[in-house]
Amino acid sequence: MCSQSNISYVSTLISKSPISDVQRNLWTNTLKKLNMSVFDSKVLSDRAEDYYFSLDGNYSIDDLKKSVNSICREYNIDICLQPNDKYRREKKLVVFDMDSTLIQQEVIDMIAAYADVEDKVSTITSLAMNGKIDFNESLRRRVALLDGIPSTVFESLKKDIALTPGAKELCKALKKTGSILAVCSGGFIPLASWIKGILGLDYAFANQMEFTEDGLFLSGRVQGEIVNAEKKAQLLRHMAENGNIDLKATMAVGDGANDLVMMSAAGYGVAFNAKPIVQEQAPARLNSESLQDILYILGYSLEEQNDLLL
């Protein structure tokens, strides 16, 4: 087995504005201080650059990631680390979260506003975030507050849902490279299926709300197995197995703590505009105005991205 010091790595710097000399020099100096040998670099655009390096035997990629987290927080830049191997571009399966990832909204909050129960839903969400109740119980309690809401609510909400900038471009580019795309959401299947159609995804998985017998109203109950953190990871593994895809050739993208298990199961994971604790724990972070910037992480220059989007 190869030691970590024999493995080539790549670090991708991504900024919201052109990368400054301060940001660039800070990173290259950090690598030098840790005795990392930088043997090549590549400009992907004025906002993104690759630095290829090998690890010193005394340091691990986890040691380097600690420095990354500190630099990202202080200097308003994202630095994504990964092995420099064929799997960087070879993403045969990409699984996305939906709320605050593919779309800009949180659907449960939109339904709560529609039903005028925002405060009650917020209280339950707070309990879950503080570890007082788990995701499954949180979802059941929040859905229970929606008992009697017209089943047309999902159709009504569509006009208020906005795709995250770059979502269409990213999905189009990934499909051109042959990726299978899926959305695995802790939200609800009517909207996940709708997003699947808009973005040309291959699969959509989400929670199913139960309706009254006449189909006119929500019953306030969840039907079937809840799509929680563990279920998302299970679905990713299942899709990979069914497609005979090596898990190293998979990627998960999300913003919440319930996406971390899925990211760990995948070959690579990206926390997109995520909560701080998620950014600290995820394999990579991306704080960007556009999901298309994920293509930089996969090694595509802006010119290559434009070619994929023709």
C-alpha cells in the first residue's frame, strides 16, 4: 500500500473575486511551512487556481485541513483539498441535497408560512438543532402542524421557489461528462420530483406527505420511510451499487448537518454555503454565489466549463 507521502494532492483556491497576491502567497507559504512540495500549478480562471503538491511524511492531509479551515475563515477564500487522481473528474454519480442547495429556499419553512405556523415550526427546528430531538421526530412534529392544509400547497409554492444560481449550468455540464445525477432531500417528493424535471436529474428521493382519503388535504403525517441523514447515505450507496459505480467516483453536495453522513459515504463531499460546523467537518467547503463553481473543484477551467455548456 502507498503511504500518504507517495500520493499526489491538489488544492483548489476559489474566491468570489479575483485571487489576490495576499491570498495566493498565504497558501503557498503555508504549504512550504508544512514541508509540502508544490510541483505544479494551474490557473483555472482569475477566481480559481490549482496547486499540486505531495505530503511530507510527518504531516497528514487532516493536519493540512486544519490550516485550511483557519485560512478560509480569515481570508475570505475557499481551499479544497483532494487526491490528484482520476476520480477528481470522474464523477459518475453526483447526489445533491435540495433545500438551500439546488434551490434557495427551505420548503418546510415556506409551507409553515403558508399555514401560518412559522413560530411553532421554528421552535421545533430549534429543539432539533440543539440536540433535544432527532431529525425524524422533528420532521414528524413539524408535519403534524400542517394537518388540514390543502394538497395544492406544493403547486402554489412553485412560483416562489428559485433555483440556486449555477444549478442549471452545473447539472448540464455534469450530464455532458456522463454523470448520473440525483436529489436526496429531507424535504418533500412533490417538489423534489419537480426539481428533478427542471434540472434533468436522473433520480429524486424525498419524504412523502400523507393526504386525506379524498386527496384534498394534508393529513399531518409522513408516509413511508423518512429520508434522514442515514437514509441519504444509504440511497447514495444503493445508486452506486446499482450502477456498478465505484464509491470513489461519487460526490455529495449539501448544506446541512444531515448531509455529512452522505458526504462521508461518497468519494468526495462539498458543503455548499453551509453552516459553520458543517464546513468544518465536510471534505470540502464552497462559499459561492454559484453552484457552477463546483466545476473548479473538479478541475475544469472556465474555458473548459464554457465548452461543456455549449
